[in-house]
Amino acid sequence: MDAMTILSTRNLTKAYGGIRANTDINFDLPKGQIMALIGPNGAGKSTFVGMVSGRITATSGDVFFEGNNISKLPAHKRIARGIAYTFQITSVFTGLPLRENIALAARRKLGSDKAATDIKVAQVLDRVGLTDRADMIAGDLSYGHQRILEIAMGLAQDPRLFILDEPTQGLTELEVENFIKLIKSLAGETTILLIEHNMDVVMKTADQITVLNQGEVLAAGTPAQIRANKAVQAAYLGTTDA
């Protein structure tokens, strides 16, 4: 680990009875990069990010964030340190307008400062392209726009590490393209860990890719290196053209 690494895990393991969902995961995420975490269904991706975010207690091993061991911290304290996880903390309140959904998320960091919250909400709405829907009830949005709202709620907290769990699931082709543009625009502003099955999204956005298979790290490298990796092809991509 060094000053340029924002997140690391060492020998991170989760066992359920005699079955290991993750085994000795050693992982390093450089600050400011977009890292994609990929692998077949059942590879252990959700368990891994659950341990990173604090939703799941590790059986053994450690999680380090900005050089500090956070292994024993509960999820809410990891959030306070700057880790945002869309699936965990940005549930959409379907009976409230978009604006209020984002404001609730922003207040996690800004507290009761209404002026600062209003500014942040306006900035985030503009950033994700939802300004014209700001006063709509969230439950009236399409599924795709609700997914974008979840991302907006995460961004409202100015996360230093933003974990996005299957963000393009259910999006239309146009919405996926807009998502790719949004994620690319965040490069350098925050560090992103992207769990994603859409390989077009992965290859267009990720600086580095880590591949999990059967609960272990199968490979790690650039998109080009992962695409050419024979073991990854056999376990996940299928062919060199995947």
C-alpha cells in the first residue's frame, strides 16, 4: 500500500459454514481511478463489496481505506469517512420529489445547512441531467431514471470512493451511453469501483479491471490485458471477441 492507494484489502475472506464466498482477496485500488470488478454470477463480487462497505462482516482479513484499517468499523462509519455505495445507502424514496431525495443524501454530509444543500442539489441535478425532472415524484420516474437518481444521491455526498453496483442494469441503450459519459466525467474527482456485467461499459470506462472467479482473484490488469487473458476468456469472457 502507498499514498496513491485509496482502498486495499489483505487476505479478505468470508465463509458461510464450510463454504467460502471469498478466499484471501488481496486488492488495491489507486486513488482517482475507475476500477471495474467483473466475474461470472456467483464469483463473490457482492460479498466482496459487502465486506468493503461494512454490510457484511469478514471472517478474516483486513480492509484499509486511505491507509487506515477500517475492518471493525460499521457501515455508517465507513460512509462518514467517504465511502458511498449506491445499493446500500441511496435507496430512492418513491413518495418524495427527486429534489428532496438528493437533499436527504446531501444532508448526510452538510447537516442542516439549507443554503449549502440547495446549491449541492442543483449542482448534482445538472450533473446527471435530471434538472427538468427535479420536482417529479421519484416513484413516477422510469426504472432507468431511478437508477440515475441513485447515482445522484451518491454524488451528493461528495464521496472519495464511490461503489456502483450494476448501475446500468435495466437502462436503455441511450441511458447506458449517457451513463458512460457521466462516469468518464467523474474521472479524477472521485475514485470509482464499478461492479458491472455489461462488458461494453467496462471496456469503455475502466482504467483497471479485477476479475473474480469462485471467490478468488483470477486476474487483474488493464482492459486490454484482461481481454487477452486466456484464463479470463475461459472463465468469463468466452472468446477473445467478448
